[in-house]
Amino acid sequence: MQKTITKKSDELREITSAVLVPEEGDWHGDIYSNEEVHKAERNFSKYCKKANLQHNKQLDEDMAQFVESYILPEDMICDGRVVKKGTWLATMKVKSDALWDEVKKGTFTGFSIGCKALHQAIAKSKGTYDGTTPIKAHTRLTDFNFEDDFCHVALVDEAANNTTILVTKAKEARTESKTPQPNKAEESKKQKDDDMSFTQEEVDALVLKAKEDAAVTLEQEVAKSLEKEEAEVTKAKELAEEIETLKAFKADAEAKAEEVAKAKLESDKADMVVVAKSMTGICSEETSEEFGHALFAVKSLCPDQYEIVKKALDQANENLTNLEFVAKEAASSEEAPEVLEGEALIKAKAAKLIEADPKMPAHKARTKARELVRKEAKKAQSAE
């Protein structure tokens, strides 16, 4: 933010200074757009034009009044400093002698608004103080409203917009007069009229009260800032705890979902083993688990083709089972019944094979017995 400086001449009791500077953060961390500054000036000119001192005392027109208020149409150079385009400038005519003396002393340095405005979204831009220290603008003010009774633009000792009086125009020089000088009573009355009942003591009291109020306000703002920071820290901790809780919940849910998926996988495999065990014509009991896992792989990888494969397997199993149960052996061992069918026949033949070759594993004996039964059954069907 460019800081303006005081410029003096010897003409009128008028001071010109910035009221609002667009797109630059002020000491309160507020910022306003070019459009909002323009709207604020128009609202002030239409509804208010009231002068105030230190935001504490409204000034009557016989003490001070605004004679100009406008938006700077282009950048302006004043004593080597830039006043940017869009700045709201105002000119106050000071009529009170006591107040004018304080202006000349430098007690009052600029203007400050007092009105209603809305805080909106957090602003990302930054202004500068004295061109070095950054001021972060955390709120954006909009919809300035000067219609209420105490709304005003105040002459203050320290403006929040970080600008000082741009132009100070002094009182016009008076020509010497040969008119007889007034007596002391008349001079006292004239001095009272010139001061407009606004004494030096009143000015001093207002300045002192403003400084005391500013100190209290600063303390309150610091306390609020600390309280806000503590609240934000507490909220951040709570949020972190919630995040950790959600992470733990997610991990637990994922672990449970993995367990459920694994259990379903094992269940589906077991179901396929059951299906394989039911196909006694195709596989033996010893190979049913392996065959069931193969069926599960087919169903998992090619679900659309599984039913076709399953139907073909069911048909093959039925055909082979019928051959085994229909096949009969006329002659059998002395220990076996005269007529054996199906599994009983296979078991009997497997027992004979093991009896002939004790080293033969049981499952191989059953497989060989099945092959013999099938051959005999086909031979018997051909003979018929």
C-alpha cells in the first residue's frame, strides 16, 4: 500500500485524503474491490455526507463538513507517491479553529469510515504497510451502507487504511484593515463564534478517549485472535482424531471385508468339491477335491461358460454311472454275492486286485476296477 503524505498550501481550511483504497488490506485485515469502493462512495454521497471526529462525535456543519467526495478515475502522482485508480477521495472543510489547529499540528492524519458492511469470503490478496510489512487481508467487505444515524466518515489520528492527509489547504490570508480593532468583549465573542462551541479541551479529550479506546480495542482484538487460534487448534486436533478414527474404522472394515471374501472363496471351493464328489462316474473319491477346485477355477474365470461345461459333465457322469450299475458279472469270487452291481462290484474287483498285488494303492485299484467294469459292461451290451 502506498502511503500518502501531507501537502500544504495557503488557501482554504480544507483537507483531502483517501477514504478507501481498493484491493489493499487495511490494519483490520479487511479488503474491498474496486466495485465495492465505488458503490460505497455513491452510498455515502446519497445518504450521509456526515463528518465525525475519532468515531466518537458527530460534527455539525458549522464545525466541519464534506465538500467533495469522488472516485479517482486514473492513477495520480502526488509528491512522488502514487495514489491508485479507484481510490475514494474526500475533501473536508474544517470550520472550527480548535479543530483546525489540531489538523495543522498533525494530531489528525486521515479519514476512516463508520458504517454497516458485510463480511464475505476470505480474501487471498495482501496489502503492504509502509511498503515493507505485509498485511494479510482475511475478510472481504461488501455492501457498505451509510443510511443509519451514526454512520459517517471520521477525521482520525490514525486511519485504518494506512493513508494520511493527501492535501491540506490552509486558511486564506486576510488583508490588513484600517477598521478599528474590536474591544476584548467583542474579540472574545468572535473567538467563541469561530470555535463554534468546540473548544481545545474538547478536542484534547476526544483524542485521549480515542487513544484509550484504541488500546482497549487492540487488547480485545488480541484476546479474540488468541481465542480464535485456540479454537482452531482444538478443532484441528478434533479433526485429526476423527481422521484417525476413520482410518482405523476403514482398516477394520477392509480387514473384515477381506475375511468375508476369503471365507466366501473357501465356501465356493467347498461347494465345487461337493459337486465333484457327486460325479462318481467321472472321478474317484481321492480325486474329487482336485476336480472340485478345477470346477471352481472354470466358474470363476469363465462364469458364462461354466453352465455349458457343467451340463456336459453331468451328462457324462450319468452315462458312466448307468454303465457301472447296469453291468453285472456272472461269475465272482467265492466271498462275493452271486450278483454285484455298481460300486459294490467295483469294490470287489479292487479288493481282488490288491489281493493279487498288495503294493497296489487303493485308489489305483479302484480306478483299474472301474476300467474293467466298463469294458465288461460294453462287452455285455455288444453281446446282447
